[in-house]
Amino acid sequence: MLTLQFVPYSEIERLSSEERIDRLLHIVKDDKIVLMQGRLRPEEEILMIQHTMEAIEERFKGIELCTIFPEEKNIQFFNRVRKSMAKALLGNRDGITIIGPTSVVKEIKRDPNKLQLFTITPRFSGVSRRRASASSRRSRRSSARTPRRRASVRRTRRR
């Protein structure tokens, strides 16, 4: 099952860098994908990667990290000043950060207009994927055939 957990900026803004990273890694280690409002500072991203490398084990293989934030190049001077004042007062809430475990997230691709998150399909425990899909196809076919045959038989009788 794929689980997304949203973390609003207000939950982590008062935490220190270490506490912020520990909190995010704790969520990711539970095989959840974190959608965090705002972004980490570059130093925090480096710390996140260091903590991840130290925590790698059999069950936890690592993380995929992607930050998306709006880049506005042609802003008027007044709007630029207003945005920088708001950022100073409210914190760095622009954008979104996505962090997921590599056991769930295969790859994150970022384009100017879209974000693509490729996930890994979970393995069925005990039953191979081919056998499970073949048995489900058979059950769908058998239940679908019966009404169709009866309907075609009825049409021929009416004529």
C-alpha cells in the first residue's frame, strides 16, 4: 500500500535542524512518502543524506529527495520586496519537498510543468504475481462469460 503523509511547515518550523531531520526520517522509515510544505535548507539536505547513510540497513535502503519551488524571474521590484519580507517573517514556505524510501520510490523526475513519482510495485507474499494475476483473470472471465452466453442465447431464441 502506498502511503503519503503531509507535513505542514508549521509542524517543523520551530524544530532544530537535527530534530527536523530525525522527524522526517522516522516517517520515511515507516515506508511512507513525505510531502512537506516548504523546503529544507541546503545544510539540512546534507545532514539528511548523512543521517540516511548512517541508518542504511537490510530493511531501510535509503531515500529519494526532491524539492520543487516556484522560480519567478520577471517579478516587479515591489513584489520582490514584498515576497522577501514575507519569507523573513513566515519562514521558507515556498515550494514542496518530497522524501520517500527507495524501497517504495523508484525515481522522481522533475520538469518545469510537472512532477513524476515512479513507485515500485509491492511483491505479493507467498503467491507469485503471475499466479495471482492469472487466477484473478480466470475468475473475471468465468463470471463475465456466463451472462454473455445467456444473453446471446436469448437473442437467438427471440428471432
